[in-house]
Amino acid sequence: MSLIFYNSRPTLELLHDIAHALFSILRSVGIFTHVDGPGRLSLLRDITVTSENLHTTPHLLHFFKKVATHVVAQSDGGHVDLFVPLHACGK
């Protein structure tokens, strides 16, 4: 299953579409994103993920927990991948 979106849409609308698409248990989920700087992933237009705010921002934690509930266990081959273009990381 592929879900393609552009971050110019309102965040709540995008999150609703993602949650709606995750109607079944998946083997893997891949999220393509870019960076706002070292250690800062731009998940959506107005949402940046860092190691500091991942556990302290309720909507970020809820989003990733919700995604994880729709992926089979790691022992069964399940995984969530974040893809960042190498040029965005300075490589």
C-alpha cells in the first residue's frame, strides 16, 4: 500500500488520511522526509521531530505509537523506516 501526500495540506488533514489508510496490520511503513538541520526531521510542514521533543510532545508520541500499532512485531519482520535524502544530511 502506498500513501502519497504533499506537506502543503493542513497537518490535521494529513494525519487523518494517514490514520485512515492504516486500517490493517502492515509488514513495514516507510516515511520519506527531509531535515531542518542536524537532528531535526521535518515530518510535515509544521511538525519537526527531534530526539528531545519525540517523547515530550503528545501528538508526536501518539502519531508514532499509532503507526507502530499497525506494524507486525519486529520478530515477525515488521519495521518502520525513515528515509532522508543524503544531500539533505550533508552527505
